Amino acid sequence: MNDQLERLNRLPLRSNLRGLTPYGAPQLDVPILLNVNENTHGVPADVRAAISEAVTEAAAGLNRYPDREFTELRKALAEYLGHGLDESNLWAANGSNEVLQQVLQAFGGPGRTALGFPPTYSMYPLLASGTDTEYVVGERAEGYGLSAESAARQVKELQPNIVFLCSPNNPTGTGLGLDVVEAVYEAGEASQAIVIVDEAYHEFAHDGTPSALTLLPGRERLIVSRTMSKAFALAGARLGYMAAAPEVTDAIRLVRLPYHLSAITQATALAALRHREALMADVEDIKKQRDRIVSELTRMGLKPAASDSNYVFFGGLEDPHRVWQELLDAGVLIRDVGISGHLRVTAGTETETTAFLTSLESILASRATLPA
């Protein structure tokens, strides 16, 4: 046991937190960073200028607390999402992780359970532990799919208080059919389960892919979470949000910290929303690079999953960690998600994507035994 862990264990830490490790992906200084699904295109110059102007204006009032209800931002988010939503349906926080944490604070806690379907977003069990909510592990089919029938059966059997549905799923990138969401919601009636559809990457979905936002009317236990970190290239600004029935946002107000969204954060998000056309143009380019990755990996004999996100999950590797290391040695950092035979790569700019594909093909050519 190392000294740091020993000192930690001397503290009166909650029992359900003992032995856990914090969330974290490698933060390494390499030329090509394609490991945490950031928007590598960055913020366009005109949007940066608009954000700078908005932040400068907000700075004049930093001696005062910000709008606790961030009303203007909620109106702007509702207008962006459409689907007949208004500000009463919207809530925001410092990243979608904080949104999910607030949901767990309001509807989870001791004696309550949250159900997830691994492999999925690795923060779900950590958020559950942080709120003393028991995390229950569901099952997926071979190939990591999740059918409406299977998901509903598991919800009926386990009767969770909260259900996480990640669509597109992280790390696999595959979207869920709305039939899954509908079936899970109906199956959760007995336990009055809150159903969270995490759509952090929805803007990258293929054209025509429906959103769970269409299912919100008449479903007061349904929550759809989104983020501005990915499509809006604002990972550094930390702005996540959700859409739900007004009574759900009222419930979140019971657990939120006062003035939790700074005036700077609100100004940044509003400026980005006003200039979203420029940002969405980069989204289209990212989708092209994602599809290019899928095509090229298939040509190389690997097995990429169909992706509705800004990343590609791919298998067919005998020693994925070794491939990960050799890519890193070549200056390209992708993600080893700990799933046998698989790795995950973010779709970057055309130049970054070319660097990844060129390096990977060279590695595969030099080690002909790597593809399974």
C-alpha cells in the first residue's frame, strides 16, 4: 500500500468510497490528443471574439452575484432545443456531470439504486457513490447492444430508482432507439424510476436520428441531458444542461448550490448559442472525419462500431494496450477503455485524423499478428 493511500485510509472516509479511484484520463503532452472526445477544432475566431466581448461586459458586474436562475440562458437553451420547450423545462450546471450529480442528489441517496448498462460512461458509478446511491449493473447483448425487451425486463426485475441510458453510448458510440427509452420508462412505472437519457453527443448523430426530447411530453420522470463541451467546443467552459418537466427542475432547485453558475459561464454560453451556426459547421466536418475513420479502420481489417458520436470504438486487436502505447510513442494519444480487444479514438481535424490513421496502419503493418 503506498503512502498516499495509507494516509487516505486513516481518514473517516465513507465506507462506500473506500478503495475507489477518481475519474481521470491520461493528461499527457503529445502533439495529437484524441483521447477524451474533445472538439479539437477549437472555437472559431468570430465566436471567440463574441465570447470575449460578452465576458468583458459581465466582468463589470462581478462584484454582484449572478442571476441565480440564469433565466436568459435557460430561454436560449430552450430556443436551441426546440420541441416546444421553454425556460421552465431547462436546467444547467457546470458540465453535464454536475447536472447528473444534482439529479442523483434529488432522486438518489441512501437506500436507493441507480441502474446502468456497462460498458457505458464510467462516471455513472462514481456519481452514484458520491451521492451514496447504490449502483446496479445491468447487462448488454453480445456486441454491446441493448434491446427494448432486455432493458425493460431488467428494469422490472431490479426496480431501480434511477436509470441511465447513454445515447450515443460512451464508449461504443452507438445510439439507442427511442423504443428502448419508451420501454424503460414504462417498465419503471412500478418503482417510479427517473429515466435519464444522456445525449452528450447527440449533435454528431447521423441525419434523421431522433432525440429523446420528442418523448418528454407526458413523461414527468424522463430527463434528457446535453452538454456544450462537445459540439460547442466549450469543454473548458463547463456548461451542461438538461430538459425535463418543470417539476423536475423544481426538484433540482432543492439541492443546487446558490449561484452555482457564474456570470462568466452564463455569458460564455449565451455568446456561443448566438453564434452556433459557425460551431455547427465544425460539427459537420467532425462527422466526416468520424465516418472516414470507420471506413479506413474497416479497410485495415479492424472492426469499428457504427458511431453516432464524435469518436469511434474499434476492435480486432490482440494487444490493444500495446497498440495504444505505440501510437503514443508516435505522438498520438487515444483511449484504452479497458475492454478486451478494443480502443477508442476521437475524430479530430483532418490533419489529426490523418496522423492517427497513418500511424496505426504503420503499426499494424509492422506487427502483422495484431489484428485478430
